[in-house]
Amino acid sequence: MPGAGGHLHWFALKSVPHVGNVTFLRLLAHFGTPERALKASEDELSRVKGLSRAAQAALLSHDGSFFAQQESERVAAAGVEVVDILSERYPRLLMEISDPPPYLYVRGTLSGNEVAIAVVGSRRASVYGLSTTSRLTRDLALSGVTIVSGMARGIDTAAHWGAIKSGGRSIAVLGCGIDVAYPPENGALIEAVARAGAIISEFPMGTEPLAENFPRRNRIISALSRGVLVVEAGEKSGSLITARFALEQGREVFAVPGNVTNAGSSGGNRLIKEGAKLVESVEDILNEFPDVATLKRSLPEPFDLTPQEAELYALLSQGALQMDDIISRSALTAGEVSAILLRLELKGAVQQLPGKHFAVT
């Protein structure tokens, strides 16, 4: 890992007022390094195409050295890596948007060119939404696809776990500093994603999860991906912002159809009306990307199941069910079903969802 001090001038330049991502990259293209941009004279700055007078004045007067030193120390103390846009590991797809971050704070491993699909949706997801997300992200991960999401409650959390629990990769894009655990209950998930994929943020260390940060985060979620899958979204959901970014960036947009009487599905259903591809199974996504290896459905489940356990596992593979529905469909007693479900949970084959629903992991 490069020393945190290696990005002192990057931090200092980013701290200059009126120097956003676009201006930063103009300066980098003109001068070659952030250090040269910071040391440039008034005459040299006047030759930078598109550089505003406010930015010129700020560059000549602002001293970002204290912030840069403090940021470097915080990065080093947290064991975080900084991957700048000149690095081979900087995601190539991210460079296609109009305002890519000059650098990313990273925990974990970025490959720079991995095949990824973003999965987004409601924070107040239904059991149907959670189980569908788990199934689709598991199947995508088994196909070698990296799952990108935003570490929010609900669909995001289910998407990350779906990839991780199947042995796949996931990338979480945060709307806060990389050293801020948000939401706090996802601490274990954050660590799991950092081990099996990457946690990334463009925000400085210690940045709180402010509402205005999340639209900016959403453009990175879509940019890192070949396509965006919306599982559940209301009419004013932030997931629709991600879908809009995806369209602007030339990415594919997919949506899982939802219950027409559920307001939480109205945004996703509208996307389908407007041309998003309807998704029922992983093949609906993979068929759009012929270069991605298709899922081998013949792979055996990695569980040693008894005949009765296999029967319930097959039943739940069709979708999440409540306890009463499992009992009625299996013709087993309540006691037998409870005991079998407990064994399946201990084997990691099924999981309990809110409302006494059960679904395959």
C-alpha cells in the first residue's frame, strides 16, 4: 500500500475552494501533478482552459497543507488506501463519466476492470424484495459478476450479503467517510465486504452521512457497473436517481416487477413501463452481456441435506414463505417444520426474514 503521505498534494488540491472534481482534473491534465498545480503562478493559472477566476484566486491564496497532513494521518491510522485516477487500479468505467473523483478512499481490493452489476432498492423493503434480491445477487455472483450497492438498509444490505454468502465479490459505495460505519448495524457486513471485495468513498475521512451526499454516491454506483437493477423503489426513491444516472452514462437499466398495490413498487414498475428490462431470473440480466459466463445451474447446492430437508429447501427455492404456508404446502406438522427449518438455518441453507418468513440463503 502506498504511504498516505504520497497523496498529500492530492488532498491539498481537493481542499481548495472552487476546485471540484472537474476543475481538479483540468488542473491535473494541464500541469501533470497536483503539486505543480498548487505551485503555479497567476500567469500559469491564467492559461488553464476553463479555470474560473474564483478558482484561480483560491489556488493562489488557500493553504491546504494542514488539512492534507491531517487527512494523511487519518488515512494511515485507519489502514485505508488511496487509489488515484492515474493508478492502473482506478476503475476504468468510472473514468467515462463527466466528473469522476480524482481519487477514491478504499478498503479491500479494486481490480480496475471487473464486470459488475449495481443492485439498488428500498430501505423499507418487503420480504418479497429481500428474498428476490438475495436470489438474484447469489446467481450473479456465481456467474462471476461483482455486486455493487450502497450499504443502505433493506435491498442494498440484502444485495451485499447475497454476493458475499455465495463466495462472490461485492463493492460498497458509501455516502460518508470510509471510516464512518453507516448504518451502524451493518458493521459486520462492512468488514465482510472489505475482505471479499471493496468499500469505497470519495468523501474525506470522518464525513457524516448527510442527505446531500447520497445522490453523489449514486452516480458512482451506476458508473462502476455495466447495468443497474432496481428491485423495489417508490416514486421518489433514491434508486430512481441511480437509474437516471445509469441511463445518462449509457448503462443498462433492469427492474424487478412488484405488487401493483404496493406503493413501494410503483417506481420500479414505472421504469419497466418506460423501457427498463423486466427481470424474473438472472438470465434476464446475463443475456444482455454475452461476454459474461452464464450461470451453471447444474452446480450442486453445498449442503448435505436429508430427504425432508431437501424437500423444504426445494419449496423455499421458489420464493420466501411464512411458517403457516410451509406447513400447508409440505404436509408436515408444525413441530416437524420448525425442527427442519432450524437444521437448515444451522447448515446455512435458509435464513429467517422479517415477519416469520423463510428463504434460501
